[in-house]
Amino acid sequence: MKKNMGRLDRIIRLLAALAVIILYLTHTISGLIATILLIVAGLFVATSFMSFCPVYLPFGLSTYRKTKKS
């Protein structure tokens, strides 16, 4: 898998996942919507750690920028 997620993209996904988890733990969300959001949050965490988003592939998107090493 080739990286296609930049640092900011990964941070935003982790923060969104954290927000969903907090909402769930404080019982602000519940039921089916909570289950769906928790699954999405799990996917966000997984893709953040892999730096790869499979949804970007068909569209040819990438937020990853290679750094130049001296």
C-alpha cells in the first residue's frame, strides 16, 4: 500500500474519531447512529495509522507529500 494521507488528514481523522468516542461515552449518542459512528471512527483510526485511505484510490486523490531528505 502506497501512502496517500498527509499528516493533517491523519490528525483530523483521529480527532473526529476521538470526538465520536467521547460522545458515545457521555451517552450523547446511542442506538444505531452510535454504532454506525463508532464503526466509522474505527475506520478513521485504522486508516490514520496506516496512512492509507482506500476511498482515495478510485479518485486518484492524495494528501501525502514526500519530504526531501538531504
